[in-house]
Amino acid sequence: MVLLSIHPIMPLKRCDQRAVGSVRLTVCVLSWLLCVCWAPSVVEAAGTPPAPQQKALILQRAFLGLDKCNACVGTSICKKLFKDQIRFDWWMSPDTTLPLAEKQSFPGNLTDDSLSWRPVVLSFLSSPRLHSSSDRSICRSVGRQGPCSIEAVLRVTPRFQSLNQSHLLLPHIVKGLAPPLLRCPSQRLLDRVVRRYAEVVDVGSVQMKHFSERDKLRLLYTLAVNQQPLILQMFPGTEGWPFPRYQGSCGRLMVWASSRPLWGLYGSSREFVQRVDVAYQLLHITQGLGHNSLGFLLYYTRLGEDMFGLQDDQRVFITDASSIGVIDLEQGFPPDRPSQTGSDGDIFSCLGQGTSPCHRSPPCSSVRPTQSLTLLCTALLPRLLLTERGAQTTRLPMEGEAEAGRLARNVPLLLGVCADPSQPDWRIMAAVGSLMDLLKPMRPCNPHYTYRYPECRYNQDY
């Protein structure tokens, strides 16, 4: 019996393989006594274009940024991608020209068993345009006008050499980096970064003795470009934090659980009761970020419509954690003194910000306990609880006014106090407390809100 098969990727068992090209042609002659496997080499002439499957692999690696590693996030989820356990439009047809290549994030689906799929978000550390701009600036920092080895340039920087010679992630190593997570880091905060870092095999130690040089470069690059994957790992939803589950990364692409944007609720009177519930959750989440058992103050540095999302159980999550600052309330932070030598202003300082001026968050000493609440009352809550009528007038939706009579009278006043940064902290907190007291009894309690049903039928605290 003769079996003829073509295996482009998977190796053959019990066969000596001597394939040089991208296709292995194997003829196995089976008999009672032996199995003989023959794998002739496929010699490609110079200039011959790669096979379609090889071309697709090259495109996929370049799309993910694997050709730039270890100036990347990691490779923890690459296996699922190349086994087609994560799917999205471009990945299934990499030879097609799609505007997807210019997007920073896009939807996809992930499976663990090929039977059930769940939605996920796939996102680059920064937009492809900013990545290209940052790569060019790295090359120009060593006098190269054209492409260069990004990893080789970053490896010889004093900042990376300092990290590579240390078993701890120390504050002076991350000094001057742009993400707000690192605006005033304590050693306890940096220890949590290392302990929860999921892109290495052994997780749980604050010492980086098990980190290879490659692992340290990936960590430093992620810290410099975008804190999103680190926040999701440091404060996971499984421990009660309002962040989606981090799935992993491949190259410069990271993956986390998907959610629905809040903007679909704006301006719809039919969704008024749900908007009341979302507003209450936002206030509750924001209060919890400032008061938690870990002794970390997590605060907003800015707010956008895409920062929050809704899960299927109607629970609100913070889907964009790239603008969240962290202050250690136990260890505090040193005075924010500018560097006398400028040694912290290196190529890592503004990675991911392109050619625009490097922007850093205000000093931690300027952060008020009510900063996040003020931003929330200014940017999002009016859009959830009030609708515009004319140029200057705001009021509650017509539908549901009988049920929401107290809100119609008090919400504009309370939001005005909460959104006013000139008010003292105690007055802002009192206004927020009164607003939550108004919203709490109006939240729906039905099977659609599974995050609090059926407990809400028996206990109003849910």
C-alpha cells in the first residue's frame, strides 16, 4: 500500500526528514516488516517567489510584529493564533488588502476546544502608524536613516543594561517613562508588576532571576509603550477588579475579553433604566479604585467613550486601562524632582507617542482623592443621566419621568457639584454619595442583569 501526503508544517513521526524547502513530499511504503520514508529535498531556484502558505506565514509574522521581537509584548498566545483558535478577518485571509492593517484594535473570537467560541478584543500596543514612527526614531538614535535591528539598539541602552544587571525592577529603572502607571512608582508597586507578569513561565516571584535577557527586554518595552496588558495582569477581574480577562500576547498584539461599548446607550429613552444602572456602577467602580484592601489608589488621568464596556451579564468593566495612574498609599512616593542629568530622557521615554511631543501625566502630588469622580461627572454621567434639549438646556428623558421624579430635580445639581474642581473634596464626595442613594433603588432587578440577579430580589445591597 502506498500513502502519498503533503505536510507543509507538521513534522512526520518515525521518519528521517531532510526537507529544505517549504513542502515535504513523503512516500511511505508500508509492508509487514518495515516502513520506509523518503523525503527528497525541494531546491528552490534563486528568485522563485515563496509558496502561498509560506507567503501567508511571512505576512502573519510581520502583521503581529514577531519580526520585531523582542521589542514586543510576548508570545504567550501565539500558539492559539497559529492553530486557528483565534480568528479575525485579516488572519483568515492575510493576502487581502483591508483597512484593518491601520487599526489599533479590532474584534475576534477565541476558543479552547474548537466547539465554543467567545468574543475577544485584539489590540496592538499602539497604532501601526505610531509603531512605525517609534521604530524609525529608534534607528535614528544610532544614526541609521533606514531600517535597523530594533532589538539590538535597545539592548545596548543604559536603561536596559541597568535592568539586565538587576534581579529587581527598581524605581530608577522606570524613571521618566511616559505611562501614568510609572509616574511615581513605589518598590511595592513594581514588585507587583513583576510578580503578576504572565509572559514568563514562572510567575509569582518579585525577583527576576528566572527572567532571561529576552524577557527583561519585553517587559521594559511594554512598560515604555503601553501599560494596558500589565494593568490587566496586576489587577485581574478574577480578584474582583473591574478589568477584563487578559488572554495573552503575540508579538506586538495583545488579547483580552470583549465587551459592548457604552455609547450605544446614549440618547435612548428606552434604555434609561439601564443607564441608571450603568451610572451607579461607574460611581461604585470609581470609589473602589480609590479605596481597596491593597492600599493602591487607581485614578483616571483622562476619560473617553471607549474606556468602559458592558459584559453579557450587564457588568461594567474598564476596557481601556492605558490612562490609569497608580499611587501606593502605603509606601507613598518621593518628591517629583526633575532629573539633573537628564539620564531618564532616553529612547524609551516616549516610545509609542510617535513624533509628537512627549507627554507625561501631572505629578502624583497634584492628584486629588476626588479627581476620578470629577472627571466621571464631567465626561460620562451627564450623557447617561441627562439629554440635551436645545443649545443650553439639559433634562431627563421624557419616558420614565414619573418614576424618576426625584432624579429630575436633584441630578443636575449633584452633577454640578461633583464636576466642579473648585469644590472641596468633602463636598464632592457628599454629592456623589447623595447621587448614588438616588440611583440605587432605581436599578433594575431581572434575569437580564445576571451580575446581581437573583440576589437583588432578597438584598438591596446587590
